[in-house]
Amino acid sequence: MTNGLPGSVLFACDRNTIRSVMAEAIMKHLVGHRVYVDSAGVRLTGEEADPFAIAAMQEIGLDISGHRAKSFEDLPDDSVDLIITFSPQAQHRAVEFTRTIACALEYWPLMHPADVTGPREVRLEAYREARDTLFERIKARFPTPDRVV
């Protein structure tokens, strides 16, 4: 750990197209290159980020449009200090992933914004709420005195 920050953080959710990719972008924005940050999903790879997630992140100046989903198996190695999961499935997979490595796990239950139905603005608001929740949780969990946000 450097300055109270882990050396590496992995965010994980079901498909790596919404929650974990938003968290990855927010964390990179807040801590810069002081921490290696990545994200993964339990299933499916190669998908683009969800269009509503892209729109919600663009509203705060973060671009995730080039993201392609990856699974735990697609990660470059298993060297990670902390895994934060957002769904029971991701938590279960993270427990399996860390059976042979020393790694901290945290479970942050977070509503899946894609579950919200209705008009575009109602759905987009669910993504904004998820984004804002992630932003606040990450800021609280990884405080840095020299942060400029």
C-alpha cells in the first residue's frame, strides 16, 4: 500500500458493462496512476459498455465508450490487492479467484441500473444514481489528501 492506497484494485460485476466499468473509470479519475485499476465480469466478454452507462459517465466528463468487457479469465494475471464486487455472482467468483492468492475482498451491493424499466429518462436516472453512489463510495473508501476533483 502506498499512502494508504492498495497497489491494485479490481472491480467486478456480472457482465463488466455497467457497474464495474463505471467504478474503474471513477477510481482512475480520483487516484490517477497511483493505483492499478481494472474491472471484470463473471460472464461474457468483448461486449461494449452499456449505452446508458456511457451517457451517464459522459455527463461527468469520463469516457468509457472504448471499454470492452472481460472476464476474470481474461485478466493479465492474478496479482491484485483488493477486489470489490457489486453482485452476489461476482462475489462468489471473486472468492473462487482468490482461493490461492492473498487478496482482500469487499462486497458493495449495488442496484443493477439495467433492471429499471420505463422511458429513457427514467432509465438514465437509474444509471446516474448508480454512478453517483459509486463516486461517493470510492471517494470515502480511498481518501487521498491531495485529490483535486
